Amino acid sequence: MSDAPVNSDIALPFDSLPVIPTAPAGFRSGFVGIIGRPNVGKSTLMNHLVGQKIAITSPIAQTTRNRLRGILTTPEAQFIFVDTPGIHKPHHELGKVLVQNARIAIDSVDVLVFVVDGTAEAGGGDRFVAQLLEKTETPVLLGINKADVQPDDRPDIDESYRAIAADHDWPVVKFSAVEGTGLDELQTRLMEYLEEGPYYYPPDLVTDQPERFIMAELIREQILRLTREEVPHSVAIAIDRVDERPDITHVMATVHVERSSQKGILIGRGGSMLKDIGTAAREQIQKLLMGKVYLELFVKVQPKWRHSRLHLADLGYRVEK
């Protein structure tokens, strides 16, 4: 069963990319990997750095599933930020793919920001990530996030992370990815690790992801926000069709879940939940895109899709090269 179509206002420019200019003398450029355990604010950090929402955020762990690139270009440098899935112990094939992709990113960038949660002391998950980073030759900078909500009476929190950094001779920067405090210092420190180089992307580009990917992610974000905990990790979005017309863009998307009970939760009584998801997704997407969109959402049961490499590949989850 599928829901009734849900109206949305969306549109992304589908123009071809502009010509990449020649970088000025002394210009720096490179790739910055954002690494850490789940739910420490990696996607929020990248969104703030590039000045636009390109990665979905949620209080639910493992929100990020794909390596997503955000691009920040200043007069002095171009930073290509690589947001990665939170490093965790995987429990199914999807989890294995996500963690493997995060590990691949560690050795394929110019510098790493190891993001930690400044509201709680360093734990086993942080030490596990630190052990992984011991094996890389990529420079590492430890970033203590959530400074805006850190308890004033807990200096031991920072000390627990600074001890990890001291063991590996990693510099430390403290910041708030939500408020932006400390990010100027972070950006300055990161630029020190970038070599002189060209523009990799046009200066006004903020991500290299295709429009369909961003549409799907913004729909998934609202599912994470509005449904019960048992649904989010079992959901994947496929953009089936995009038809552009002069006055409107018609988008058809399928929400894949693993069980019939999850399908019922997503649709809701009389289609109410799916309508709420579509409306909320529209409100977010139209901040990014321009023009009218007619959005149709459907729900399909795909049993155990997270445990099948074939189904994962069909839904866009592959081990990165």
C-alpha cells in the first residue's frame, strides 16, 4: 500500500557546472576528513563550515550513511570536507559498509578532524577511534565539540580528551558546531595542513552530491525525526523519477523498510504520518532549492535489505574506493 501523493515545494538547479578558474598564487586546497563515533556532531560541523545545510542531522546515532563532501572556498583556500558515518561496532551488512567507508576515508584525505562530544568524558568508543587513527600517516586534529552546552563544573571532560591527544601529539581545538564559536580557529589550523594547489571545484559550489541524493537525504531526515526508534535504521530512500517542467518539478520517491509493521508506522492512520513526513521534508528542501515540486511518496517492504550486499548496492550503499 502506498500513500496518497503529498505536495511539496522543491527544486534544485540542474545546470551544468561552471568552468573552474585558475587559483591565485599561494592558494591552498585539500581534503579534510571529519571522523568520530556516532552522534558527536560531525554533520552539524560540516553544515556550519560550508554555510549551508547539505548533510542531514538527527539526535539518532548513525544518521550519516554516505561519505558526503562539503566545499568551503575562501580567498586563501578551498577545503573539501568529507563527512563520514560514525565509527561503531557493526551489526549487519549496512553497518559494515558504513564503517569500512569511514576507515577508507582516514587514509584518503590530507588532514583529519577527530570530533568528540564535549558534554561527556572520553569513553571506549572514542578510544577505539583513536586506536584506528594511530595507524594512519594522515595528520590528526582533535576537535572538542558542543562547547556551548558543556557543563561549567566539568573540567575533567576536556582533560580526558586532551590526555588522548597528548598521547598522540595531536593539537586540540574546542568549538561549538551549532553556534560557530571556535570554528575560525579550527579553519585556520586546518589550512596549515593544506598544500598549495588548484580549485578542485568551482568556488561557489558547496557540495559535489547530485540533487537526487540530497532530496532523498532530506526525506530520510524527517523520517528520523518523526517516527519511532525502530524505523529509522531500517529505512532507505530511492528517488525513482524527477520530471522537470517550466512551472513545476514532479518527484517520485520510494521509502524502503524491512517489515510490514514499519510500513504501517510510516504511513500512519489514513496516511497521516507520511503526509507529515512529506510536508516537513518540503519545508527543509525548499530552503535549499528553488521552484515548485509535486512530491509523491510511496512505502515498500524490502525484507532484510540491510543484510544484503545486492540490496545495499541497489539503494546506493557501496564500499567506497
